[in-house]
Amino acid sequence: MSKAVFYHAGCPVCISAEQDLLNLIPENQVEIIHLGEEKSKVEAAEKAGVKSVPALVTPNGNVLHINFGASIEDLK
């Protein structure tokens, strides 16, 4: 994985985390995935180890769960 991937569901917690994240990581180094709009990517998020959103999957595969907006189960 060459980029970090930020998964979120569009809730206020997620949007705030996205803005903070983009202030820390250049936009060309992170892919933003809105699981509420891209339901087909929920399975990939789960396989990466995402249990809740917002979450950042680092380029080396670590999952950083940021606060708690929604369970991955709620997004299915």
C-alpha cells in the first residue's frame, strides 16, 4: 500500500477528523473513502481491519481508529 486510506461515514465526527487529517497529511498521500456513499468498499475496509469509522489505515497496514462515529457493522 503506497497511500494511507481514511475511511469515514460522513457524520460530524468523521468530517472533523477528515479536516484535521488533511491538515497533517498531504492530500496526495491519503485516499478518502466515504463508506456511506461507497458501500461497495465496506468489505475492503473490514479486511484491512477497520472496526469503526473514522479510521486511518497507514501505508504499512496499521489501523488507527479515531474517536467513534459508527461501527463498521452499522455501515453494511
